[in-house]
Amino acid sequence: MMPDELRQDGQTKELRTIALKVEFLAGCEISEAAAELCELADRFGVLLEADFNGKRLLVRPGSDWRDLVAGYNSRLRPSEYRD
């Protein structure tokens, strides 16, 4: 299938040879960043890498933004900001 056909069928095929690096605007919340990263990964079918407050985030197509937020909050969020 060609990329246009995949979009019409609502399917996404992950490209295995391309990754995109994404930068966030200052003041962005992790939940907003995660949701937009996941949407972008799904839309383009690529692995995304982003730096969020000095921590590297990796997102693949089909990733759930809530899992990314939970992982960030439990393991990556600076200790002074944890609940």
C-alpha cells in the first residue's frame, strides 16, 4: 500500500528507518506534550524523540499518552515535584 492508501484506510504503518526529533515550547505540561507526541507519531507513523525538562521521551505509533505521562511522573519527573 502507498502512504495515501494507508491514510484513507485509517491504518498506520510505522516507518523503521526514520525518527523525528521534536522540541516543546517553554511552559508546556507533560500531559499536553505526551498527547501531542502520540498524535504526531500516529499521524506520520514514525518514532519520535523529544526532550522534556532534560528527560528523553520516545514515542512510537500506537503509544498511549497516559502511559507516557505515568512513566514520566513515576520515574522521570524531578523528585522535588513528585507527589
